[in-house]
Amino acid sequence: MMKKSDLACLTALAALWGASYLFMRVCAGEFGAMTLAGARAAIAAALLLPLLAGDWSALRRHWKPVLLVGLTNSALPFVLFALAALGINASLSAIFNAATPLYAAVIGRVWLGEPIGRTRAAGLALGFCGVVWLAADGAGFKPGATGWAVLACVAATMLYAFSAHFSKRCLASVPPLAVAAGSQLAAALMLAPAATALHPATLPSARAWGALLCLGALCTALAYVLFFRLIARVGAAKTMAVPFLVPAFGVLWGVLFLDETFTTAMAAGSALIVLGTALATGLINPARPPAVHPLPRPGARPDAN
């Protein structure tokens, strides 16, 4: 059973990551996808690097895999989700993010040979049906948008899934905060040339600047700190409950602050994704037999062995 403080941390993390789609939707149009992604990584790196303390040596020793994680877990997904924010609602982007564990299961099977039983296979099928449902229906699309926004979301979640497996295999011995700070620094450096070259010709509004600062400081830097704090306190398995909560907050913030509509099609698609992910990750396992507790012997004390 998780402590109340850990549950509060889990909820806060989901709320922050759900809000990232809101902030991207607010400022992506004014900054442009590339500049937005580069600035987000730079802000997060500037806030995380001072926290490293004695972890610099570990970062220097493992800079090559950290560089790859910076590319696949930050630089490319940041750009892809920023591009998606130009074409679909924040609510829909958050829902697609819930499919990350589905892609992780497929990559684990193809790359690492991890077995997929009947229950997990059924979960994968349901989850992908949910993704296809949302993509085919076009729920949450902005006027004039194309299916490229959906493909950007799917590609970003696949990259997140790959990064999780790669980090587990190649960076398990590296302090998590070093991976977080180093990957953000790598992402910022990789995106800097394009972000600078494609900077907006018109100075963005104060609203867009505020959204960018919140995206980098709260939804990236602070979220990483909470994420790794949870892993240290309750373990990675329980922390992976976060993707189930992110869509709820993404939809909530979109409805409250952007006047987005949560349609029946979006509800059906997200339900399939969440149910499929729960089955694929083992959160729900109908094949698991219920625990059987033996009846106490007549006259035995309740605490007797």
C-alpha cells in the first residue's frame, strides 16, 4: 500500500505531465515546434544540472548512452509533440501518451525476446484498436489539420518506449538524476542549431512565454525530480501507474482552460487504450487465480502460526 505522500506525489506528477500538452498547445503556434522543443530542454537542463552534486563523474563515464537517451527520450519526442500540438487538441495528445506501455511491450518482445502471453496479446490488440479508433475518427483535430499530428504522437510514444528499454539495459547503474540532467543537456545541445535558425520572426506574447517557462520548469525539470523520487520510494512498477492518470489530467486541463470538448469517440478510444494497457502490463490479469486463505482451526487463536 502506497503512503499518502507517495500517492500525492504520483498525482502531482500525472497532473504536471498532463499539463504539458496544455502548455504546448498554448505556445507551439508562436514559438514553432523546433524552437519550443529546444527551449524546453534548455530550461530543464539549466534547472537540473545544479542538482547533480557528485554525479558528474558518472555522467562523464556514460555520456554516450546518455546522449542517445537525450535524443530518443527528449529531443525527438519534444519536437514531435510540439508538432502535434499544432494540429490536435491537448486532450487527444495526452490520450495517445497512455499507449506508451503498449509499445514498450511490443519492443520488449521484438528486441529483447520478452514473452507475450494471451492476456498481454489481448491487451495489445485492444490498445491498438483504441489508437486506430482515435486516429480514424479524427477526434480533437483542429480545422485544417492532417493525420500527421497523430503520426507524430504515435512516433513520440514509440520513442519513449524504446528509451525505457534502452535505459534499463544500458543505464541501470547510473544515478537517475544524472541521466535526467544529462539527457536534457544533450537534447538542448542537439536542438540548439535548428531552434536558433528557426526562431520566430515575431516576438511571442507574454502568455506564450509563461507557458514555455511552465513547460520547462514544471512539466520537465520538476516532473523528472518527482518521477525519480517515486522510483526510489515505491519502485518502477508502481510508478508506471502514471500513464493511466495523465490522460485524465490532459483532458481536464484542456476542457477547463482551452474550452476543448471531450467527445464520445475520444472516451471510447481512451477506454480501449487504458484497458488494453492495463492488460498488457499485468495491472489487470484475469488469468491469475484468486488468493485462497485457509480457514482457522477450531479454537485456534487469531495470531497463532
